[in-house]
Amino acid sequence: MAEETIFSKIIRREIPADIVYQDELVTAFRDISPKAPTHVLIVPNILVPTANDVSEAHEQAMGRMFTVAAKIAKQEGIAEDGYRLIVNCNRHGGQEVYHIHMHLVGGCPLGPMLS
Ligand code: 5GP
């Protein structure tokens, strides 16, 4: 059984966060340390630690993360100019919180990804 992270507490609204969207599958909230004018984290409500742990059972939630990302991008007014969706995995991927999450980052030019 994977250990819960702070994100589980945010999902259950036990600790404060700027939640911009929530439904039965996913929760989206603003990153506490934003790297761009828009920086939202989209997470499944159930604990999936990393991209390595994604299975067929999670396909609905993973798909919902993308549809919610598109919805939030439009709400934020960044859809036309564009944005970046990032999922970090494990140490080499720079993952810090072991509850899989998609970063939605935009609102300014982001430059080449691997610079
Ligand atoms: P990772 O490096 O795991 O892909 O990204 C984790 C992200 O979670 C970081 O961008 C970090 O700023 C954000 N984060 C960590 N703790 C909290 C928190 O308590 N609240 C919020 N809103 N974001 C957090």
C-alpha cells in the first residue's frame, strides 16, 4: 500500500489549497510555488504514486485529467497561445510528490522543453 502524500489531504479538503476544479475522479489546484502565470496541478482522487503504477483500472481518471486540463486552459485564457502538460516520474524525472499529477503550465512563452 502506497503512502499518502499531502495531495490526498488537499483532495479531501483537510488542508487549504486553491482548488479550481473537482469531480468524482480528479482534483485540480494551483501549485503552491508557481513556475508560470498559470500553474495548476491535476491529480486523480485515488492514490497512484507514479506513472509506472498506472494500469487499465486508472484509464478513466487518466483520461479525465486531460479533459480537465483542456477545460482549465480555456478558463484561464491560455488555450489559444498554448501551454505545457508535464508528468514527472521518479528521481530522474524530478518527481517530488509521489501522487501522480499533471502540471498545467502556461500564460507566457515557455521555451524549449529540454533546455
Ligand atoms: P513534482 O516535482 O512532484 O512533479 O511536482 C510537485 C509540485 O507540487 C511542485 O511544483 C510543488 O510546488 C507542488 N506542491 C508541493 N506541495 C504542495 C502543497 O502543499 N500545495 C500545493 N498547492 N502544491 C504543492
